[in-house]
Amino acid sequence: MTDSNSKLINQLRALVLLTQTEEQVARTRVSQARTDAVRRELTQNADNAAARSLEITEQLRALGGVPDVVTPTVGRLSAVIKATFEQAAPVEEALLTDLQLEHQLLDRATYLKVLADQAGEIKVRQLAEKLIDAHKATVEWLTVVLAEEAMGGPAALVPTPVQKVAGGVARAVNAPVRFWANTVNNAVNSVKHAGEETSGRFAAVTDRAHALTEAVRETLTAGRSASLRRAEQIAQREGNRDAAQAAKSAREDLGDVSADELPIKNYDNLSVSDAVKAIKGLRTPRDIQVIIRYEETHKNRSNVASAAQTQLAALAKEAVGVDS
């Protein structure tokens, strides 16, 4: 076996392993899809990865290599281990590791293409080009998903319950001490669960917190939505615009807004087609997020939610410089 042939076989074996991992990661992400369209896309991605694994294996055999039976199992195991450990990290960190995997696949496919050129293996070169195109598309998609999250809008993938907690902890560790101005929602929830002792701790963080302690106490027995509305009203009464806006933003995140608070006028009376048309005119991630939360909470029209997610993706593509 020549040295060039040996290098080709080694890279093909590595690509089978990584592609098997890619397939299983895509299948685990299906349950995190926010919309049916994203769910279908992830399922197709997984199926395409499975097909690529077979093509790589065929080329491996054609070169005289032996595709070991352990590799697919290792690939699946790698994905399971990855999915397990990433639960301790925010969803954006999990997506970044997905992106690392795709970059490694892309880099190896590029290297395989050069090796195939040097060895005169036309079919391997064609396979490498196909892999390069596939992984470039996936890298672009993941980059856009991360941009959606960075822009504050609901990303195409939702965090698992454990990742929500992990994300909250990460934000708390990195957050500035201006607690009340930015996190009224967290304050209300924490006080309800931890009681008066926690309220006292919040009051010690900043003088502004003390000014709103009574407002929080008034909401202890109310539900979360009612608490936020009450906190917003009291903050407005006391002239604390930052706190009032934070409470309103928290309500918007819960979908707890009335129709007249939406960025699209007369939204409740719009048909699906008219709602989709109006959503295409939204230009800020926050407005799109409000619509998505409202749809998920009140109307649950999958076509409208998908249109909003598509519009958010369009803004994210602009932000990262990806052509539509």
C-alpha cells in the first residue's frame, strides 16, 4: 500500500467516525427544534449524514481499506457523550461545539480533496467536493442560528430544561451588579421561591433594590405574570423606567402581552397570510421575538411561527454577512 493510499484511507476512516457523530447529533437536535420547518431540516440533515457515511465507506472499500464495524458505534457513542456533557452548558455552548465538529469535517474533507488530487483518485476527489459543499452549508446554518441567539431573538433550537438552568447560572455569574434595572423578572421569581430572606439580600445589592422591596413583597402571593405586571406598574409609578422596561420585557418573553402591545397593529384579526406578510416587515429581533412568544402562547399557528423564525434568520444572516 502506497503512502498516499494509506493517507486517503486514514482520512476516510476519520470522516466516517465524525459523520456518524454528526448524524446522531442532528437526531438529538430534532427534539429541540422550535418549528416544524426546523424539525424537518434537522431530520433531513441527519438522513443526509447517514447517506454520506455510506458513500465514504464505499470509497474506503474501493481503496482496499476495511471499514471496521466499531466505527459507527463509536460515532454514536461520541454523540451520546457530547449530548450528555453539554447539558451542563448553555445552549449556545452546545451549538458552538456542533460548529467545531462541522469545521473539523470541512477541514478534513478539504484535506482529502488535496490528497485525492495528488493520488489521481477522481472518485475520492468528487466525494470530497460533495462533503465540502455539505459542511459549508451546515457551518453557515449553525452560524446563523448562533447569530439569532446573540441578537436576542428565539433561536431555531430551544434549550433543554437543564440548559436553561445552565444558561441562567452563566448569565448570573457574568452579570453586572445592576440587578434591579436589568432583571426584575428574576427578582420577582427568586423572592417568591426564597422568601423574605432573599428579598433582604437583594436590597443589599443596590439602593435601587431597596426602593422596590415593598413592590416585590406585594407580589409574593400572585402568579408570575401578575407579579410582573404589578412590578411594572409600581416601577412606572415610582419613575423607574429601567425597571418597568425590564418587567415588560420579561412579560414579553413569557408571551404575556395583550394584542395592543404587539408590534403589528390589529394582529389578532389578521389571517395567516396577512400575518405572515406583516411579519416580513419587522426589522428588529425583539419585535419578532414578541410575535413568536405571543403565537406560541395564544394562537399556536405553526405557519406563522415558522415565518417569524425565517424573518429572524434573515436578519441574522445580514448580521453575519451570509448571503440569502
